[in-house]
Amino acid sequence: MSEPRLSIIPGWIVTDPRLKGKDLQVLCMLGRNANTRHGWCRRSQVQLAKALDCSRSTVQAAINRLVDIGALERREVVSSSGRDSAHWYRVIYDSKVESSAFDAWDAEDEKEFDPTSDFGSDAPPAGIPAPPADPESAPPAGSGPAPINASTLTPPDKREERERERGSENQEEDPAVIERGFKRFFHGWKTAISDSEPDARRVWLMLSAEKRAKAEAKSADYQAAALSTGRKHLCSAATYLREERWEKLQETTAAAASAAPEAYSAYSRAGRGLLLAELMRPERYLQLTILEEVIVRDKPEKRDLIWRDKREKQGWPEAVRLIETTVQRRKFNVPQRIVDASQGFDKVKVGGEVWEAWKRLHHARCWPWLPAPDGLEWMQFPRLSPDIEDIDEACEHALSDFKNAIGMERDNDDAA
């Protein structure tokens, strides 16, 4: 076969809420080559983008997220000629384990495998013959191999089930089961990457087994309901546990249903308004990579081109995300103040004089440009003043009016 039959990826990543867009597909593409002897594969982002029918920036953003999440390791490669080169990637199958988890597992293993302990005293451990019932010697062992009692050969789901049953029989919870339940819950919390894991673990250990089960089962539903009400920030995992917010899920869901905002694309008035608002924010601080510095040093005439490409793709990351979302035919929510301020936008003929003027404005500021799909005849932009004859000046003036209308001047002053 010309294509690999399998793609090997970590199971925990499949339900991770931090995944976006093409993330899982990119991981699967890299995982198809994970069965080499050293676990690394060298792949071109351009070829990955071609295989997944998306842009290179989409693949690059997916790889950056997978590295941040902890599902992928990357080693950059700089060629001797200074040209861009494919990087090395390795899929990471197991997330980092806290030392407290090993303490719990050590206690468990000592309890199960230490022959001097009282564990399993009612019957001899598997593989060890029972003592003879009388002074006579025991019958010889069979010719077949002794059964193996190795916990690592037991599937994880069966092992957890066995541990839960054992814990219920002893009326005492297994620390390893508690820790694994916490890991599942915490890794599923949307702000886990910046949240305090020790704080959340302390509250988790204070809850009863029943409450921990409810907290984990309703975690995803609570997060979705809370964010759908228009909130910009999610509470910490520790707060969710401490205040038992899963009990408020029904109330939160009802509020979300009544306050769910309408979704837009950047082809609409409101969507274009949000896109322009993100573009008018301060540009992200950028630096050339080592490879780019080498290229600029060797070919100074490419400096402006490299900087333009970098600014358009990375200078306003939220605007780039809105464009990619729209191109992928998905929608996003828009704050009501921007919806209201963009109601006066005009329809602009694609390819027309006003369209070209807005395109020149974006080019002059190194802003990413939203392309018009085939068949789209009109797009939305701020209304131009009929009193300004120069069309480029009119676009600048209309943009400034929109910025004032959504209060960005005030926001910038307050931020300073």
C-alpha cells in the first residue's frame, strides 16, 4: 500500500476542548509516521497543508497549539543555505505526570505485589502454588507457563473498573483512581493551560466521590453553557469545584438559551465590523526568526517582503482567526456594540473602485485581506462620506468614524 494503514495518536487528545479547526487532522497526519524506529518524522508544512486542503498558516497554527497542549514535540531545522526547511515532529503519547501521582501508584503497587502485605491474604497471588494440605509433597506443576499477574497488561478501562470495585469493597477510595479522575477533569477545563492545578487538586480531594463524579460528568456542559451567555472569561477549575457550580447547570443553560447571540461571518456587516475592530488593535510585537535573519542578511532586497508576510500572518492573530473561520464557512459571535455600530455599513461591489480603495488601505497597513469567494458580488464596509472626493481619504475617514463609534479611542486611553 502507498498510504499507512494506521495513525498513532494519544487517546486523551481526542476529547481535549482546546483543539480547534484542523488540529486533530494535523496530529493524525504526523501520527501516521509515528511507527518509525525513533518516533520522529520530518514533514513539510506546505505538504501537510496540501494534503489537508488548507493554508500553511492553518497548519502552522495547529502545530503551535498541539505543542502548547503537550501532544506534539517539534525540532526546528535551519538549512545551510538559509532557506526554509521541513522540521522534525514527534507525537507525545502520555501527558506529564505529577510526582503525587507516582506516590499514589507506588502505594498501590506495594499493596498489591508485596508478598509480606496483608493484601489478598484469603488466597495466594496468581502464579504461586498453594502450600500442601499435609506433610506430603505437593503434586508437580503442570507443563504450561504460570499465569502472569501483571497490571500493565490489563487494559486501562478494565483496570479502573477493577480498582473501583476493590475500593467499594474496602469502603476506601484508591488514591490512584482519585488522581486519574482529577487529571481527566482538569485537562478538560478550557483554561487548564493557565489555571492553577494545585488549587484545583486541593478542592478535588475535599469532595466526596459522588460529587467528584458529578463535577467531571457535567464539566463540559457547564463550560459550554457559561461561555454561550457571552462571558469572555471562564471561572477557574478550583472555583467550579469549590462552589459546586455543576448544580447551577440547569439555570445556566436556561440563561444561555435566552441570551444566545446570533452568529455572523466576516461577509456580513457585523462580522466585517468585528474584523475591522480587531485590525485596529495594536499590532502584536514580532521578531524575525533565525532563518529569516539569515535570509535578510544574505538577500537584503527580501527584507520588506519577509516583514510584510510576517505582519499579515502574525501581526493581528485574532483577525487572522476570523478570516480563517469565515473562509471555512463557519460563524462567530459579535459583541452587541459592534453589531449596532456596523448597521450603517454599505454594500461594496467586489472588484469595483471602492473595493480596490479598501484593499489599498489594508495593503498600506499590512493588514490581512479577506478574499471574496467565487460568486460573491458584494461585501460590507463602513459608509464613505459623499463630501470627500478622494476615495482613499474617504476610506481612512470612514474607518476613523467607525473606530470612534465602537469606543476604541476611549478603550486605548483607558488601557494606557
